[in-house]
Amino acid sequence: MAAPSTSASALIPRPALIRKAADAYRISDSTAIGATRELGGIAEKLRAELSASTGFAIPIRTSGEIELVLDPSLRTPAAYTLDSSSRGVRIAGSAEGVFYGTRTLLQMLPPDVFRRAPVVGADWIVPGAHIEDEPRFEWRGLLLDVCRHFMPKEFVLKLIDLMALHKLNRLHLHLTDDQGWRIEIKKYPRLTEVGSKRPDSMLTYDPPTFTGEPHSGFYTQDDLREIVAYAGERFVCVVPEIEMPGHAQAAIAAYRKLGNTGEKLPVRTWWGISDNVFNTETSTLRFLQDVLDEVMEIFPSPFIHVGGDECPKKQWKESPRAQARMRKEGLKDEEELQSWFVRQMDSYLESKGRRLIGWDEILEGGLAPGATVMSWRGERGGIAAANAGHDVVMCPSPYVYFDYYQSRNRAKEPHAIGGYIPLSKVYDYDPLPKALSETGKRHILGAQGQLWTEYIPGPKHVEYMAFPRACALAEVVWSPAEGKDWRDFERRLRPHLERLAILDVGFRPL
Ligand code: ACM
């Protein structure tokens, strides 16, 4: 058979082991997918994808040339093996592993396989190979901030498909912040009636310039259920974030009693950090636990994110009620008051069978016993928490903040928040820093790229900031540390970008 196309070996993320073989399989109008009923959903998705671009029917039968097989013997649920030869393709693993094997299979075919209409005259060759693959880390995440700029549901679904193609599996949705509350809460309708709308948005911070346009948007609970189900079919877990005690101004704008000053506040139009944080009344904690109840009904994620970052203590210092709370609970300073606040949420979530996760500020004043930490202010917080036996997701801003510039030549880039994180810096990142103890290493769940959207007003711009850096992140969190090779990645990335172009991803060109 014909020699494999150059794109065939351009797999991203790089599999743990790949041995190439001489003979190849050609998908034709006589190709069928073989799958048992347990793998029916995955087979159907693959059928739809292959059929759209090839124009062949590709029926699903009990056995076929493309054989999907449950193999419970592999080490982790995401692991799979793929064997291709002139006789056909066999993908084996748990359902999750088989799904990932189908993502690999798509990348072994010509990039045209990602078209949504039949490509006439294409040669659908799957090169011969033996692949054994499994992820390096279990948490392979992307954060999308839908508060600073609301993103349409359809785009969230597209991003989930792109994550799955790169074997990323945690979509962290940042749903509440000073500048917008984006999740419908039935018990407290003003959160979205009032909190999802702001009259203006910043264009630049220094000097302060504004769009002069109102901005609004939120997801209904049905929207979010649809997103969660869509993600689940692609083995992506959606992790919701409800920010507290800081980044709370949109909620306080909706319900004044949640704040410290009694002042009537607007939803914030400036970026940056607001002094307006939740008060520490029992009624406010209950309010937030009511919100979490509805959040837990929508999101099956074991982890519920409660933020915890950037909470100025000014209002608590000035508030007699907050000071009384500190005395009553025997807390020595406002850091301990924040820690107490987070502990109330930690035990609440634990009582519901969930786990609290928060930004590394939750370490200050003492970490709640069950808490998992997202280390964003560099790696120090993550290292300390992991060495102390807490689970950690590495999100350090110097390496994986995808809202930072991708070039030193800022004049040629769209306006961004600052920083400089070229593709190679993401690729070179290792989520296991040397300062980790052996125990600490076991507590690093993985890593996550952040898409904060202050200066990212819409989907196309998100795509520009996310890709190809998310391709590099995929290698960091999926591929083995051994064999990491920037030149090899660059070589594979070029044909991979052809795929992204066909998928209408507005990536930043190399
Ligand atoms: C963060 O970037 N404030 C978590």
C-alpha cells in the first residue's frame, strides 16, 4: 500500500509508545466498525466522523475492520492500545481508553478526515503501527473565564471537542466574578437578573479606556446540563467555580445583604481586584451553600471550585461584624478568617460527598483539611501543599497562563493582560518540580492552562490565545517526560495545525 502521509505520524499528544509497521489499512466503502454494545456510543461517534468526511456508510456491526474492544487489563482507565495493519485497525481499552484510541486514529488519517462534508478522491490510509498509550497525569485541564466575557454555549461545546482531540479532560468553568454572574440559580434569581449584566467593559487598564457598550449573558441550568452531558460523552469533566469570599461584587450587586458595607453596588466594569467581598454572616454562608446545592445538582464533578484568590481584607478589618466573628471563632487575623470561611465550605462539600478545590491563597491562614490546591502564583504554594499531603493541580502563571502574550513584539499582537509565554515555554514546563518530595510527587494531579478573558472578548480570540499553546500543554500532561523533544514537537505541530485549520480554529500561526 501507499506510503503513509506525513501527517500520519504527527500525533499530538505524542503517545507513550509507537512502533511503525510497513503495511497500512485503507478505509473504503466496505469498511465497518465492530463494537460491543458497551462501546456503542463511541462507535457511533467515530462512525459519524468517518462517514462525514469519507462519504462511506461505515456501518457498526458486531465485528468489523475497525474493531473497538473492551480490555479491562490495562493499567488506567484512559490507557489504550491501537494496532493497525493491512487487515484493519484494533483499538482496545476501557471505554475511556477506546475513546482516546479513536482520537488517535483520526490523527493517523489525512487532515481532511476532520471535514464535515465528503472529500472526493482522498486516500483514507491508516499507516501500520502498534501504539501503547496512557496519560502521564490524570488532571489535564483548561480554565475558561466566562465572567469577564461571556462565551456562547456553542463555543463551549466546540472547545470541549478540541480538548478531547488533544486528550485534555478537565474543563474548569469560571462562572462567577466581580464583572458577571453567569450561572442560573433558581433560589436566587437576581444573581443573573442583576448580576449577569454590566453597563460597560474595559478595553485597556492603563490608561483606563472602555468599550462604552453593555455586556451580559448567562447559562441556564439546562444549558449547563447540556454542556456537562456533551463533555461527559467525550470524557471531559466540567469543574464549576463559584468564587468566594472575594471576586464577589456581581453577587453583592444582586443581593446587598451579602456585602460588608450595606452600599448599593454595580456589577463591576473595571478589571482588577475589588475590595467588595462577601461578609462572614451565617446567613451569607447559608446563601452560598444553597448556591452550591444547585451547582452540585448540575455538575457531577467530584471537585467543586470555590475560588479563594485575591480577597482583600480591607472591609473585614473595618467591619465590626467581621471582627466579632473573628473573636467568636478565636481567629487571630483576617487570613485566619478567610481560612475559617473556606473550612465551612470544605466541610459542607465533604458532607455532600464532594471535594473542595481552590486557588493557592487558601493556604494562607491554614489549609482546610480536605482541600485541593490550584497553584497559580508560581509553583511554591503547590509544592508546599503537595509535600504536606494535599492534592495539587499546577497552574503556574509564568508557564500556563494563556491570557499572556505569545510574542515579545506586543505591537503586532492583540492587546493582552501582559506577560510573555511563548509556545516553547509551555512545552518545556514540567508539573513535577524538583523541590517535591516523593510523597509530594504523588499528590500532583496534573496541570491546567488558564484562559482569563479580560482582554479576550470572544471565541475567535480565545482560540488565538489557546492554540497552539494547548497543544503543547497536552504533551506536558499526557506524554511521558522521557523523549520530550521540542524539534520533534514542532515537526508534528505543522501538520496538526492543518487539522485545526479544517476545524475552523483561529490559532496563532507559528
Ligand atoms: C488568578 O489568576 N487570580 C487565579
